[in-house]
Amino acid sequence: MNWNKPLVLSGLVLLVAAMCSAQDRPRPTMIGTHRLGESFDEWMTAANLNLAEICGQHPRSDKRMDYKQVCRTLTTLKAGGPGWFKLNDPKNDANFTWAFANARVTKAQSLHLTPAATVIAELTEAYGTPAATRTVPYQNALGAHWDCLEADWLLPDGALILAKEEIETRLNFSRWTTVTFLAHELAMQIEHQPRLPNPFTPK
């Protein structure tokens, strides 16, 4: 996954950092029943998952998940190893991938097949007016044009939310919206990553 944010976000993370002081701790960013920065155990409780049960014995007829693989993955995350875990909620058109570091949630990404305008409206209802919105033109090899919506939120606790509509036309036409949630610490790391040199610039 490419986590690079649009150029328009450059410097916005520093603005959020200035808003957040040690004396005034804002409420953490919630994603449904989860929150950015929550511990692995808190995430498991919110996800209604039980590690002991998952790692226990299961009949071969139980095909709800690959229990051995899921047990290994969750055990690694609980021990503090970096990694991710995907949760699907088809009833709510929500397919979330949760990223962990040091046994805490640092990032979440969701994919939505509902129209981008609907997803952005839902995000606005939950998190307020976005800090920036854009309409990005897209054109395929045949010259067909589409407009893709993008929006960014700066949350009081320093978290960032990036919503981006994407299109695939090479095989079958598909259109979806990716929503990325970045905890404050991770957003700051990305902001301060050294920029790679431009390979097209004369040396």
C-alpha cells in the first residue's frame, strides 16, 4: 500500500501538532468502537475476538477462518511485532485493515464500494468538516474522463483521515473509495520522511 499523502497536506501535520498541547488532551479519534492508539487487547475486545478461543482446538468442519494462521498473526501483534489484520463487515460496507506497532493500533484503512460522495458525507457527519477537499480528474487510455473526489480531515488529537476515490479500468471498470486513518505519531513520521530525489531532474 502506498501511504504517501497528497502534496496539499504538506505542513498540515505540524499545524495539528501545534494545536495539541500536553495541558489540553483532546479526545482520541474513534473509528466505530475502536480508537486510534488503542492497545491490542482493547482492539480485540472492541472487535469481539478472543485469542485463547481462536488458538484453541477447532473441528475440521469449522471453516470460519484459518485458525492456525490467524492465531500466529494475532499472537505476533500481541507481542508487539509490526503487522496488520483485516476485519470485514459486509453489513456496513466496511472492509477494515488494522495496522499495529508495539501492540497498539497506528493505522487503519477501509475500502467502500458506495459512492465517494456518500462516504465523504458519512465521514463529515462523524468527524466534522474536512480540512481540504479536491476533485481530481482521471482519464484512461481511451480518453474517457472521470472526476474523483478526495478529502482530508485534521483531528484534534493529531490524527489524519484521508479519503480518496479510485478507479480501475484496465480489465473491468470498478470504482471505490479508500479511507486511511493515521494516528498522530505515524502521521508525524510520514511528514518527516526524507523525500526521494527526483529521477528526472538533471544531476
